Amino acid sequence: MAKEFYIHGDFRLHGPMGKGTPKTLKKIGKVDILICEHTTLSRQDEDFMSEFMLQEEAISLIKSKKYIFILCASTNIDRIASFYHANKKAGEKLFICDIYQKKILDYVSKNSAKFTDYYNFSDVKSFDSELYKKMVSNGFCMLVRSNYFSKKFVYNPRFKNNLFIYSQWLGYIQGENAEKDLVKFVPKKYTYLHTSGHATVDGIIEVCNIVQPKVIIPIHRNKLIRF
């Protein structure tokens, strides 16, 4: 008997947990209605690297400088995990964030580390004055956000010889959708390393082929898509 509904939000077959999605969907089987994100269908000219490919590139970048600043979404746990594990493979500098970000990562560790060490962020440190000397002498990777706290570090003359990695959609800092505060925060010289947090076109097609819905309701789209 077909299921009446299957609602699928942002999913990524190119993410670290991507292999589990098709297996789960095959257990569900066919559905009548699929509510599915379609963000990337309007970006079919873009290339999407996997999260593991991004992690490999991050290793080289982290090795290239003593002081690394990373701007990504605070709730993009897969992206933070990519940089966290890249840092370990690169030589394991201090991995630092603010208190807000630390609470998020502590919550993830508490609930997910028992299933996989990939989401164990126990070595992440929230900044305090005692860490400062170690940061200066040993170097660090620091998750930053567009706030006053992060700005004090990003534009600190002592950390002038740094690498700033921007790992979000470029539309936030370029073009008509740019956010003014974020544009002011991100240095003019930055390194772009990002892959979409949304499902790729191939991923959407694979999901549809597995559950074979009678009706597809597209969400997260900015224009009409015809198949």
C-alpha cells in the first residue's frame, strides 16, 4: 500500500551521511505525494563537489597559514565537521569558536557522537583569555560569525597574516541579495571553499526514482521548473 505523503527537506547525497538516504527511502517504498526541495534546479550550470572533496582541499589551506578564520553557517554541522577533521589531518591547530557555536557543537556531540565519531566535537574550544597566548604561538582555526566578537580577531593586527575561508553561498556577499553587514565583515581578500547545502539535481532525480511519487510538490525554488 502506497504512503500518502513523504516530506523531504534539504538532503544531500553528496554529504557524509548521503549513502544512508537511498537505503532509508527504499524501506519506505513508493509514495503518493513527494514534497521536495528544488533549489539547485535553477543552478544546473554549477558543479558540486562532495563534502569529502571539500575536506581534502581544506587540509591544504589549513596547512598554508598559521591563522585560519572560517565563515560558514553555525548550523551547517557537516561543513563544520569537514573543517574540524581537516584541521586534525593538517596537524591539529587549536579549533576555536564563540560560546554560542560551542553550545551547538556540544549538543551535537552529546546526541550524535555515540553513533559516529565524525560528529564528536569534544576538542573544540570556546575562546577565553587563557587561550590567547597559545593562539598567537601555535596558530589556530577559528569559526567566525559577522559580529563584534569575531571582528576583533579577524582584524587584529597580530593575526594579519591569516587565511579567511568563506564557505557560504556567494550571493550573501555579491549581487542584489548581498547582506550589507556580512559584506563589511568579510575581508576583501578571502578564499572561497563551499559546496551546496542543498540536494543536487542528480540527487533529486535519484530520490524521485526510488519513491516514484504520483505527485511532486517542489519547494525552495525561485522560478517555475518544467520537466
